[in-house]
Amino acid sequence: MFQCTCAPVMPKKIKMFNKIAELHKICFPHKPWGANEFRDLKKSGCEIVASDNGFIVWRTVLDESEIITVGVHPDARGAGIATAMLGIMENEVKKAGAKKIFLEVSTENAPAINLYKKCGFGQNGLRPKYYDGTDAILMVKDI
């Protein structure tokens, strides 16, 4: 069984950015992000929480938060890691004054869509050809 011991990623934790980039490559081999992208996201005001098997990146502007990316190692999927990270993120954005959380998810990613629905997100729109020709569902959760 996998555990989720998540921690915020600090701007100067270069090794952690490398680790998240390696995990992103495993989760999204068709379009991996490098450590510099994660470092730049953090510098731009995004928050990042990560564990050995997963990560979540988001930003909050005024009373809205947007999930930028979520990833869980394929061998650890189904163990509740994404649910735990979403819960941590939700608690943090509530403290920051957010009233809504938005995200986009590929119409072809049924496991993620089901996860988000289970966590209280509902469909709010469709973004045609958002992911390299694949549509994305815009989802929102009122908090």
C-alpha cells in the first residue's frame, strides 16, 4: 500500500523540482515538463505539494483557484494519493480565500474525470481541442 506524506515544495528545493519533473515524465510521457517549468511555476506564485508518488500544482487569484496539473505514479494510482492531495489543496485555497476551484481534464481521461466528480467537481464547460486536438472538460467546485 502506498502512503501519501505530502509536503509543500519550497522555491530553493532544486532536487525536489527534478524529482517532480521525473514523475511528471512518467505520468505524462507524451508532453513532460522539466524541472525549470516547475521552478518557474513556483516563482510565478503557484503552489506545489508533492510526495514520493504524486504532485499537485495550483494557483489562486483573488477568490478563484485553478489546478494546473496533478500526477500520481502509475504504480500508486488507486491508493488515494490524488484524493489526499486534492484535499490538502482545497484546505490551502480556502485559507487563501478561494470560493471556487477550476480545472481542465481531457475527455479521454475517464479515471481523472471520475476522481474529480467523486471529490465534488462538476462539469462547467468544454474546451474544444484543448489538449493537442482532444477536447477538455472544464470542471468547477464551489468551496
